[in-house]
Amino acid sequence: MTAQRLVRPDPSEYASFYAAYIAGVPEGDLLGLLERQLEEHAALLTGVPDTRGDFAYAPGKWTLKEVLGHVVDAERVFSYRALRFARADATPLAPFDENAWVPNSGARGRSLRDLIAELRAVRTATLALLRALPAGADTRRGIASGNEVSVRALAWIIAGHERHHFRLIRERYLD
């Protein structure tokens, strides 16, 4: 798939609660941005002491490790949705509750290095999926969490979701 076919989705292609994620993604080559995010974010976290991974900026907030685990989990879910809808699978997909998933993820017991490696693996798989989409698959739609969403909107949501969380990581976890 060429990057030109992954143009910014129209607001009719996603639920309004994703608008901020998509709006936060700059114009341009989305696949290139996804590649750059991976390198930038891995570089940002490489060298952060593993003990910092256990830091939460306030009581009841996720630790840095849990935030990374959440980013990985969410990208897997969004990519799976993109795969299903790209293949014209009309089965509605259930929502996921990140607040229930995070405590069960085991992220607190893992190293930052391991979580960074998993982030790299998941993003590499996401890029492979998006690059291999056949013509027209990017505009296919399906139902996820009770809302219609297009394949290309899911790609933009992935980028925006990661940008959102890494902005918070920079501001609240690494300052």
C-alpha cells in the first residue's frame, strides 16, 4: 500500500472520541510517521533506569511500565480490528476495557527493555499489515465498540494514541 492511500480519515470514519487522537497526528506520510515514532520512542526510553518504570506520577495512576504495556495492547487491538475490516469481515468487534486489562497485563513485573522490545515487535507487525493492504482496503469499515470505523482511521488512531501517551510520558514520567 502506498502512503498516499492512507490519507487522513473523514470524521464520518470514526467515533468522535477518537477525534483528538487523529487531530494530534501531523499531515504527511503516515507510514513514515509510524516508523519514526517507533525509533523516537524506543530511543527516548532506552537508558531510562528500570526502577523508573515503577514510577506512577500520582496515586492510582499507571506506572510507566503499565503505560507502555497499555500502548502495546491498544495497538494490537487496533491492528486486529484493521485486519478484520480490511478482509471485509463484517462481524462486530467488542470493546476492550484498558482499566481492566492493565492490572492483568503483568507489565509491572517486566523490564522496560522487554516492553520496548515488544513495542518494536508490535509496531513492526502493524507496519507490515498496513503496507500489504490491497487497493481499496483502507476505506473498508466495520463495527468496533459499537461504532463504525474505517481501516485507515484505525491506522491514524494508532499513531495518535501513541503520540498522546508518549506526550504524557515525557511530561509526567520522565521530567
